[in-house]
Amino acid sequence: MIVPTQEWPRYATEKGVCINADCEKVIEEYLLPNYKGKVQLILTSPPFPLKRAKKYGNKTGLDYLDWLCDIGNKLKPLLTDTGSIVIEIGNAWNPGEPTYSTLPLETLIEFKRRCELHLCQEFIYFNPARLPGPIEWVNKKRVRVKDSFTQIWWMSNTPHPYADNNNVKEAYSKQMKKLLKSGKYNAGTRPSEHTISDTAFSVDNGGAIPSNVIIAANTTSTDPYLKKCKDNGLEIHPARMAPAIPEFFIKFLTKENDIVLDCFGGSNTTGAMAERLNRQWIAIELDSAYYKGSQYRFEEK
């Protein structure tokens, strides 16, 4: 990695560096001069677009949309010719009423349009252990069900970015294993008009192609990050990215030693997963407490 010359607080590992500073300054003063055309994956979850500001620094309303699109245009030149941008954006509710805000979706659409990106695929992250919310409408008045998913858009400068779904295959189900072993199934045309050939299930490909729904809880109590933040009196980040998200996209969209960037690092789940998967990584986090706590992801249990 190219060491920043600027006097920003930072820590480094064998594979990466985390910088405690404003992401726009870091992009302009460090990344663009040193990493233009070198980043294979920008994977990030910006502060969610809420209608009212929260402690961890989100902007609100249309200011959020403009701000994120401006950052997107600064990030674009960093990508390789086959690189990708993956953004997770959470849902928002309109204040004072049980209705969804369309701002998250509008932001994703405008990000794609203003940054002139191709939408390669939309993903959903579903957290089955998510606590019920919004409390007012779900728990108290009971007129809505709990909100337990976020949207993830995979975008690129090109319609054909690097990707290999062989790297994210899932274990075959018991039924599929039985089918492969016996080779007995009903070939032919289905009511959906899909035609199943005689050889469709004759080859064991080592696993099943996953869907575009990532299902994973984010409730581990044995995470050393959580324990060490508590032990050292540091605030735990309230919107930590589930490790399953960076694990999936880093495996899917990069090769070993490629560079992964998270410009809203938070507790630096992305950097920690990139390190584990033998990728180079750069993370940026503005909040000093979250930045300090994120170092614990790289310490032994």
C-alpha cells in the first residue's frame, strides 16, 4: 500500500490501512493521486438517508442524495476497467406516519444516473434476527410488520465487470445431492415454459449458484470488536455491516491481492473481511470513536 503523507490518524495491517478523516478529503488528497484506475471494488454502506439527523453523522432529505452522488463521481476514477461499486442503503420512514420514504430508492437511482453507471444487479440483505421496528408502528400500534431488509446495488462503469459466481457457490441441498447421484428427474418443458434438458442435472459443479438475497443474522455476542469496545469504554457503532455482505461481494467481484475500498468504514467490517480473504484494502472513517474501535477487528481474540 502507498502510505499517506497527510497527517491523518491511521492504523495499518499487512494488507491495508484505515484513515480517520473526512472521506472527500481522503479521496481528493490521497486516493486520486495514488490509486486512480487501481481499485477493483468499492464496497460501502453510507449513513442511512433519514429524515432527521442522528449522532453518527447522516445527512437528511435531498441534501443526502446530492452529497452521495457527488462522492460517487469522485470515486468513479478510482475503479479499474472491470471494477465495481457496491452500495448498501437502508430503508427510511416518513416522520410522524407509518409510511415508507422513497428517498433511499431515489438516491440509488440518482446515484446510478448522475455517476453514469450500469446497474449490474440488485441484491437484498435480509436479517432474520432484526429487532421489530419502527417501534411506534410495529410494537405499539401494531399497524406494520418489522422492517428487516436493506437494498444493495451492484454497479459498474461497464456492463461487463469482473465477476465469478463459482467463488460464491453454496452447498447443495440434500435433495439436489440425491438427484445428482441418481440422475433421475423429469426432463422436458415446464408450465413456466422453461425446458429442462436430459443433462441438466448430470454434472456436479461443486455447489449451487446463490440467489441475490443474502440471508444472515448480525447478532453474534462473541465478536471481539464488541467486547473490546465495551472494555475500553468506546461507543459501539450502531449500524455495523453484517460480515456476510463483504464476504460475498469480495469473493464474487475480486481476486486475491485486488484493492477493496470502503469510504464509510464504520467498524471496518469490510477491511477485516478483505484482510481475511487476502485482498488489499483501504477504509475511511470520520468518527474518531468508531475509528478507534475498529482496530479491535484486527486483534486476536
